[in-house]
Amino acid sequence: IAGITQAPTSQILAAGRRMTLRCTQDMRHNAMYWYRQDLGLGLRLIHYSNTAGTTGKGEVPDGYSVSRANTDDFPLTLASAVPSQTSVYFCASSGTSGADTQYFGPGTRLTVL
Amino acid sequence: GQNIDQPTEMTATEGAIVQINCTYQTSGFNGLFWYQQHAGEAPTFLSYNVLDGLEEKGRFSSFLSRSKGYSYLLLKELQMKDSASYLCAVRDSNYQLIWGAGTKLIIKP
């Protein structure tokens, strides 16, 4: 199935717990991204990776970490979740030319209590 | 700072035409994107503009004026399924997308 998958679809998490959101794409895109989307705010970039083996910080990276061991997978880890990390998280991927559009996964709805 | 402005909400009638505006101030410009997002779903790509002018794609058109920092998305022959949020995003000098908060479009019969 071509596209991006994310897991889990939704999760309720106790504050202080560690959580990894998974993202896998099969489009052989070099670039991958993690965004969070909160009501009234635009999508905000957490971390990105332009190619396997490299990662970079976005607008709101604090409290999150990522790795990019291969082209297909780009997991996002919350080391110690806090209530302010309650959000919808979208993973996206794209090629790396200027006109390349970003394709989004279905999202993970995370609630931290 | 970088800023993308769009109206929060708009209402239109089925069969009519609606124009959703987007103004931007970003560090550099490498293209402007419009995405559609239905409630509870992921954003999906609609259009891309990098040169001034109008890009037409079926019922949807997108216009860009780089000198004015302005774009609009024009939706014609509105259908109920067009009820969604429309997101404007600008690719900046770092080739990252800066996103507006989105415009929620409500279509009434």
C-alpha cells in the first residue's frame, strides 16, 4: 500500500511516561517530518530529516527526539510526556526538490493526563 | 518573525464561488502551497504556486502575488464535500513549510 502509516491511531498516556509514535512511508521519499496540530494554531514542525542518517530541529523540538536509521521509518519519542504535549501528531514525507509536496499520514491523537 | 494570515472561518452557499485569502511574511520564499483538511483527517495537497499568476485545476484555482505577499484560493461550483479547512503554507529560505492556522469553510445548502 503506497503512502504513509502512523501508529498508534490514538493514545491516552500518563504524564511522565515515555512514548514512541511510529511513522513508515513506502514512497522512497528522502525527507520526512513530524508536526503537531493544535486548535487555532497552524501545523508546527517538531523535527525533520532530509535524508536517512540526518535529523534537524523544527519550531517546537523541546521534549521530543527522533531518529532516521533508514529511508522508510521516522519514529518520534516523547521521553517524559507532559500535558502540554496533548495534540494531534502528523508525520509527512516529500522529495527534496523545491516543488515537492508533502504527503501526510493519518495522524496520531495523543492525550497526556 | 514569520507569519501566515488567513481568515479563521468563512461561510458560502452550495453552487456559489468563494475566495480564501492568505497573506504572508516569511524569511525567503520558495513556493506557496494550499492544502485541504477535512475534520479528523490529514491535510491533502491542492495546489502549488511559485511564480506570480493564476494556476487552475478543475474547480479550484490559486493565485500568487509575490510582491504583495498574497495568495488566494478560489473554489467554484461549491459542493457540500468542500466543507473543510483550507491551509496556506509557504516554503521559506530553509525549505521548511510555514503554515497558516487554516480557514474553516462551511458550505450551506
